[in-house]
Amino acid sequence: MSQSTTANAKPNIAVPFFWPVNIATEMAEQGLALVAHNVKFLDEELRLHGGIKPALATAHQLRLKLRTLDLCDYSSPRAKGLATLVDAPYAGHTSMIADYQEGQSLMQSLRGNGVGKLFLTDWHSATPDMKDFEVDQYLAELLACIDDLGGRVNLVGLCQGGWMAAMLAARYPDKVASLVLAGAPIDTHAGNGPLVQMVKHSPLSFYQDLVNSGGGLMLGKYMLAGWKNMHPEQHYVQDHIDLYEHVDDPAWLAKTEAFERWYENPLNLPGRWYVQVIDQLFKRNLLAKGEYIALGRKLDLKAIACPLYLLAGERDDITAHEQVFAAETLMGTPMAKVTKRIVPGGHVGLFMGARNLQEVWPEIAAWIAAQAG
């Protein structure tokens, strides 16, 4: 037997003497693989929890840059007619909720189904010098966007963007040709969801203390912790187990990274704005009661008489469908011009769920076009 052959020969595992050698070799190989797997898992954990930053998925132009928001232009080339303005939520997460990823985007769904002149509010994270901003500052800049788009728009309000859209439509009804409210709490005392109970039983001082601890801001990381605590087993246990089991699956990682890019990067909110919203909208329900004052006038939702489309999630634990559908009776739109739809799933799925983007939002796009016609 040659020297090279002897050097490459493996122990004869049929001989008991060599069994410990074989086991030790396998353990070493498995150990190295396990170390590599664990390192990859830890690296991905860092990426998912704040290591990758949110970004709007679809190419667009910057129409206006204001103090509180960027007005993003998604219009088709040579688009004509009335503009449609999507008011994204300003409730802790970025406007990426409306333009999530390629092939799964509310903005793409609307534009691909006939909404040619299309715009999105991309809200800024609050900085310390914005800590004393109130709701009026945000309404005023939303109004500036509408005036820049010709003074009258189809308005689409998502979640928190919905009650802001309703406020503006009540304050300036002639500026809103049609109104879509998706997952938007109009009557915040309707239903019996966990968020309703939490706000009802938490003293206002609790929220003020959170703002004080954030130096006058409601820090996004506080809100993120609050959302996770609504489903703690999922976020603090199961999510990490799922990552460990799928860290070598590129398709699973790509899908998860897209979601965490949005979810794990919350915005800071002005503290004064936040406490005002908790107190006047969620605790005292002043908008639904007709007692909320915006831009110097008491708002009457009955002033809204334009066509109205209401979209709610069947299992939405953020905005119960009763809070959305309350708009039907609180607003002045004739019943014949009100469209209501409830769909399976929860809150985020209304705006980012693949099925809703393929089936529901094309219907809403057609509805918007019909109102314009």
C-alpha cells in the first residue's frame, strides 16, 4: 500500500476499537455546523430587530417636503383627473404600510387598477423640537397637500390616517370628493377590543409619564413594546423559535425581513400630540360626539356628505369593525352612497395582506374611479 493511500485510509468502523474515534469525528463536525448556525441566527436577530431600515418599495417623486411629512407622487405618466391622496397612519410605524414591497403594495394596487393621479403622505419621526406639536399642525400640513393638488381630492385614510382624514373632511367638506376609511377608528368607544379596554382603564397620567420619560416625545420603542405585549407569546418566544428553525431558508428570511423592516422601526410621536389624541379621541371620544375642535372650529361629522367607503377587518384587535362602521350613522353621507365591507383577518392585513391587495383594493380603486365619473 502506498504512503498516500495509507494517509487517506479511514478507520474500519466495523472494529469496535475505532468506534470512539468515529463518534468524536461526527461530534466535531456537528459542533462546527451548530456554531455556524448559531452565529447566523444571532446575526439575523440583530438585522431583524432594528438592523434593517424601512423604505417605500415603489419608485416615486417627491412632490412636497413639509415639516411633518413628505408628499410622495406615485402618479402614472400623463395622468389626469382628480388626485387621490392616501393618508398613511401616523401612529408609530412608517408609511411603508401602504407601499410594503414589490408585488405587495397598496399604492401599486390602486395605481394598477386605474387610480392614475396618486399621492401618499410619508410622515416624519418626531424630533425633540417637535415635542409640542398638536393635531392642528398635522391637519394644517395635510390641508396644504390637498391645496397643492388642486384643492379637492379623493381621500383614503388608513387607520389613524382615517380619523385625521375624517377631521379634515368635516372641517373642509368641499375639499373631499370621496372618502375611504380603512381600519379607521371613528367612534373609539364602539366594540370591546383589547385596545379599547386598555385605554379605558389606564389613567391619563400613565401616558403623560411615558411622554415625560421620553423627553417630551412618545418614543416609538415604547409603542412597539406595547404592541408586542398584546401578543407576548408570539413576539417574545415563537418569533425567535421560528427564526432559529428557518434561518437557512432564503424565502422565509426574505419574507420575514420585509415585515420586520417595517415593524421593528417605529416612529417617535410628539408628546403633546400623543396625549391630546389619547385624551380627546380615545378617552373622551370627542370626534364621535361632535365636540372636537380642529383649526378653530367644532367638527360636525354630519358635514361630510361625499360618497363613503368603509373597510374593516373581521379579527382586527386594534380597530374593531364597530368603530369603523359607526361612520355610516355619524356622517351625513346618504345611505345610498355608503359602501361597507368586512374582510377576514386582522388590522395590518387590511393594508398589507396579499389577498386584500389582490381582491379588495382593486375594488376600492374601481369605486374611486366611479365616484369621479
